[in-house]
Amino acid sequence: MEDRRTYIDKMAAKLKEWDAELQKLEAKADTVKADMKAEYREQLANLHSKKDEAQQKLNQIKETSEGAWKELKDGIENSWKIMGDSIKNAIEKFQ
């Protein structure tokens, strides 16, 4: 099993990856037709909300003790999976 520091570093890297994907989607939103722009912006707002939730979960891990973070890990993994799936679906939908 990985240690807390490794896990935090891995999740921080994933957040940076998601930020890059969101920036690409935002750039694309600026180029879509007006009738699609509202839907695109709504989806982006949802993704940003989920990313913020993932960031909060990561902050929780950073603030917990070495032993307690393992108890939080399952719930956090679920949030991260939802975020990853949401970004993947948005990319597929808007390509």
C-alpha cells in the first residue's frame, strides 16, 4: 500500500492534469456556436465544482494524521473517480 505522501503527490498531479483538461474545454467553449455555448458553460461549471470538491478532499488528507488518512481514502477515491469520469464524458461529448 502506498504511503500518504506518495498518495498526496499522485492526487496533486491528477488535479493539475484535470486543470489542463478544463482549460482545453474552456478554450473550446469560446469557439462553439451560440446555441451550444450555454450547455457547454453549464457542463464546465459542473466540472469546476467537482474539481473543487476533489481539491477539498485532497486538503483533508493533507490535514489528517498519518493513520487517519487511510480511513478517508475510500470516500476520496469515489469522489476522484466521479471527477475523472465526468471530465472524460465532457471531452467525449464536446468533441
